[in-house]
Amino acid sequence: MGSISTPTLAVLVPGAMGAAIAARLSVSGAGTILTNLDGRSESTIHRAQTSNMQHGSYEDIVQRASYIFSIVPPQEALNLAETIVSAYKSSGSQRPLVFIDCNAVNPESMKGMQALFDGIGITLLDGVIIGTPPSDSFNPGIYVSADPKDIAALDDFTRMASGLGLNVIPLKGEGAGIGDASAVKMAHSGIVKGTIGLFTTMILAANAASPSTAEGLAHALNLSQPTLADLLIRFVPMSIPKAYRFVSEMDEVSSFTGGDGAEIFDRLSKIFGRVANDDRGDIADTLLKFVEQAKEVRGRSDAV
Ligand SMILES: *[C@@H]1O[C@H](CO)[C@@H](O)[C@H](O)[C@H]1NC(C)=O
């Protein structure tokens, strides 16, 4: 631990993802991992300690850390970047450091964020995390891109973070720059959550037609598209408690997509909004009942 060759890192903030990333870095041999615990709850402080993170003020962080990972809800990403840039400027320091924004902000917002870093010693990398927090059985993908002038920093980061147990995939080559990693997240989320949105839409439409339409749909999916039926069985129940988050994600995907494609995601955002505001639980009941039907049909060998 803390050997001379390992750079000081910072992971902001110690939420479920940030703390799990810090824990992975720590067990893989990282030295000091700073975070900021001002105003945090007992449980967050405890989670940070369990992940071997140490408290530091922002002033402290910009003077000691060589790499700062920003892992926050998307609406807080710009704020955190501003906080770091202003702490850096008021420290009067020129020491080089790298700020990796790992958040699901759309590519346009990333380009806006880039302006903050103009002409100072902090290099901005555009990163996104795809998948659930690291665990013993899973390591999420961290896709990273950089301004063409910062390719050396991207290579250094990739080497450092891969050496400390992260699954880093750099995006390089023709036309790559800030915004491209964010675009991967948008396109991936459009496919994965968009598919869940289509499942949801058609389950509700089939049920609105009649109960036997819903039964027929479960049978037909099993007959012609068993892979889709299995995905539906797995993803639709998981999506219900997260629907409120998918509303804003679909809005981001819509602005990324633009044109006719944008309308698809505007509508899916509304569908998830209906699921999220389902106070009486009717929509959730309909969806879960269909999932039970689909499961039953998958395991059954007679006709409807
Ligand atoms: C569902 O599909 C499986 C094969 O994937 C098949 O064995 C089973 O008979 C089907 N169920 C019904 C009710 O047709």
C-alpha cells in the first residue's frame, strides 16, 4: 500500500459507484485515495472508510491528487468540475493533474465543460461507466476519450487505471475527442433502455386491447423470439423502481439522437414517466402480471 510509484487519486463522490471504484483501486494496490466528506451522512462516511478513502478538502485534493475521478449524478457533473477548477485556480498551483468526468452527461454538455479547463494545468478526460459497480464477479467498462492534444494523458491514464484493476477502454483514432465517450453512453442507453421502453409500451398496449391479447403476446414471443422473451422477463421488473431515472436519461438520449430519432426517445421518456408516477400501482401490476405470464409460458410446453 502507498508505494512511492502509485499516484495519489481522488474519487468524488463516495456514492455506491464511486466507493466501489475506490475499493477496486485500493485492493489493486492504489495508494492514497482522497474524497470529500463535508456534509455527508454517517452511512456515506462509513462507506468511504470501508473503501479506504480519506477525507480531504477541495484545496487539499487539487494540491495532492494526480487523478480526480468525478462520479456523480449527471445534473451535478458541471458543478463538481467548476468546484475543482476554482479550487485549482485559487491554489495558485501549476502542477499538472487529470480530471476524468465519468458521468452520463450528453456530448454537447461535455464540450461545454471542456471550456472550463482551457488554459489551466488540469487535463479533462471524457469518461463513462457502463454496467453496475465493480464486484467480485463484475468489472464495469470505463470508456474514455480526450481532446486530440491530450492523447498522451489518455494513454497515461489508461495504463495507470488498468494497472489498478479498472476495465478502461480508450477511444482513439480519426475524429475522436471530448464527447465521444459520452456518446457511447447515450447510444448504449438508447438501445438498452429504449428496448425496455418498447417492452413496456407493447405490454401495456396488449393489455389495453384485452387480457387474451396479452396472453397471446406472451405465447408468440416465446414461440418466435425466446431471447427477447427472456430479456423482457429479466429487465421489465428491474426497470419499474428505476423508471423515474429513465425519464431524464431518455431526455438526454433524445437530445443526443436529434431528428426523427429524438421523437422516439421523447415518447419513451413519457412512457417511463407514467410508470414512475403510477401512484396506485396499476401499471406496475399490469407489467409484473405479464412478466409472470411470460415466465410461465417459457417453462410450459402446451399450447395457449
Ligand atoms: C416456449 O418455448 C419453449 C422453447 O423455447 C418450448 O419448449 C415451449 O413449448 C414453449 N411454450 C409454449 C407454451 O409453447
